[in-house]
Amino acid sequence: METLLLSRKDVAAAIDMRDVIEGVKQGYMAYQNGSLDQPPVVSMVMPKNHADCDVKCCYNQENDAMTVKVAALFEDNGVINDLPKMMGSVLLYDSKDGNLLAIMDGGLITGTRTGAAGAVSCELFSRKDSKVVAMFGGGGQARLQIKGIKCVRDIQQVRVFSRYPQELPKYKEDIEKELGIEVVICETPAEAMDGADIAVSTTPTADFMADVSLVKPGMHIVAVGADMPGKNEWDPEIFGKADKVICDSIPQCLERGETRNAVMTGIISEKDIFAEIGEVLLGNKPSRESDDEITVFDTTGMGVQDNVTAVAVYEYAKRSGLGQRFEFI
């Protein structure tokens, strides 16, 4: 049996943000429908190398596909070398006989499906007239979040803040060139949040950057960076101020997300969480109900997102003749 090897270049040629957004929607609904076997995330921390690593697995009954992903964030990449910060690989198996169908770059899949998740939440919960995004962080995920949101909202300006300001001139150049969106480099979180309709955080920080006073009525927040205990990008008080707190997976967000910080400090309890996003996509819970609502989407990332994205990449690669084929068994 042949196995397909797909490099980052191959994955880049096979992946499309709009298609991934639709796939992620299907994945969230499959999770809500109980169509998955998705074990808890396994994490490792490598403090010596300023890195952490997650292993996420999923069997999806709806596409009959089995995937295992190893994804690691190396904070120093791009500074001490020319590698992307997000490194990893996805293994796609034939669920009927266990044959390894494909080995593919997981960094771009992780980044794109996470950007797509933010976009899905913005389509449901940001105001339709949203035009200004506050962005915390200037790495690859900060680019892909804007790329995703641009698919669902007419974004005109990004106001970006980073604790590593040296990365921001290139961020500004890339976003303005690729997406035609004005980028304003900000010196403080308050400056970034000024006039923002949507606010997105994409950093691994343990010390939150935005306090509750910066959150105004009508704002939608996408909390991306906190994906394991110890990370904290937003003042937990914001969760108490929000009209709706939405999670990709409530159990996972309580274990390792931004929601965990708000619950552990007693700001909210589990019963105060409005919904999982799949419930909203299925029509079981409403999306935004007024222009003044403050909404927070906490995403810790699920194996099903990798699953649906990897299947789409694999099918495109087969049709297009991408990658290298070899006999694994």
C-alpha cells in the first residue's frame, strides 16, 4: 500500500481557507452530534527550549477517517533560526485496515484550521459591520486569524500589539500586501483595543495583556493562545463582563483554556458558559442577539479540526498529483 508524503509546500498548495472554514463547521457539528472518538489532549512542556507540544487524535464517523497530530510551538523559532514557530505533522490512516494513507506537515494545518475556528466564531458572534481588529501577537497565527476573519467580515484595519515589537514591521508588510488591510503598529494593548470591533489573542503568555477596562460593548473576543494550564492572555474579569462565553469544547476549555482561568478565580462558574460553538451552528443556541453584546470565544483546538482539514488536503493532493508516494509497509 502506498503512503503519500506531503511537505509544507504541498500542504500550502492544497489548503484553502474558505474550504477549511466550512470543514471546521462540519467538525464542530460532528463533535456536537457525538460522531467522534476524540481522546483528551496529551501535552508536553520543554522549558529548556521555550517550547510545548500537543498530541491530538480523532476518529470521525462522518468521514470515516482517523488522524493523529503532533504539534509543537517553539517560541524562539524565527529568531534563532529560519523555521516557523509552529512545527508538527499529521498522520492520516485508513480506518478500515489501519494503512497509513498520508504523512503531512502539521504546522500549516494547525495554523489554518485555528484561523478558520476564529473566523467561524466571528461569523456567528461579531457584529456584521465589524471593520477593525485588535491583534495581540505578530506570528504565523496572527496572520492566519486575519486571513480567516477577512473571509467572513469586511475588515479594513488591524491594530497590532506584540511584546516582541521587532516582528511587527514584517507583519504589517505581509498583511498589507497579501490582504490589502491597513495595519497600525501599536505600543500598548490599550492602543490596539481602541476602536476595535473584534479582538484576537495569539500568544503563549502567562501574564494577561488586556484588562477588563479595555473591553467595550459590542466587541467579540477570540481567545486563541491559551491552550494549556498556565497560559493567560485576557483578564479573567472579562468573562464576568461578557454576555456570552462560547467554547469549542467546554470540558477542554475548563481544563486548559482561557475559560479555566476565569472559573478558577471564581469570576464565573461552568453554568455561566453560554454554549459550545457546535450548538450554535446546529441552531440549538442563538448567535449574537444585539449590537451591544460582549462575546468571548475560547478555542483550545480539537482533533476533529485537524481531521477534517487533513482529509481535504489529502483528497486535493491525490487529485492534483502533489507529494511523494512510497511503500511504508
